[in-house]
Amino acid sequence: MNSKTATVETLTAEVQVLMIGSRQVTMSVYNQLDWAELDKIELFGRVRPREAQRGIIYLVGKTTDTGQLVRSRALTESMDTPFRSMWENKIISSAEAERLSALPLIVLAGLR
């Protein structure tokens, strides 16, 4: 019979949160932010809203001109929506989708 030594490992994970002053931004606040085009913002990361649609990368950042907190989205080739034809000219490349998907996931707070 082979004997193995039992060990306990402690793993850690980094969680990114979005703060305004000393308060964490909630999903409710995110949903009220203005939309901005991707090329007009400095991205902080991506978020995952409860009603997220497949093939859309949801993003948060600040505008490059005014610094206003805004949300944005990137439509990927795998976007699955009945309105796809309306958005065809906004679909990003696979390489860009990969780059945006690699941004840190920002965890937004729930209501207390």
C-alpha cells in the first residue's frame, strides 16, 4: 500500500472592486451610468451584470476627456440576440474580444 502525506494548501484570489471615495459601487449604480463608445474611455475592467447576454462583454471605465464614470460594451462574433443585424457594424474582432476578456473582472456590490 502506498502512503501519501496529507497537506493543506491555502489559496488566495484577488477581487477587484470599484470604489467612489470610500464606498463600493453597486450594480444598481452601474446600471444607471451613461454609455460611452469603447474608443472614448479608459477601461477599468469588465463586469458581469445579472442580465448579461452571451457574446457581449460589459465594461466600466472613465471617459478620456472628462473623467466621467461610464459603462460600455463590446459585441463579439458570438453575440446571440434577435437584434444582431442592427449591431453588425459594431462587432469587434476575435483578437479584441480576447484582449477585453482578459481585463480584470470587477465585482460590484449588492444592496445592503
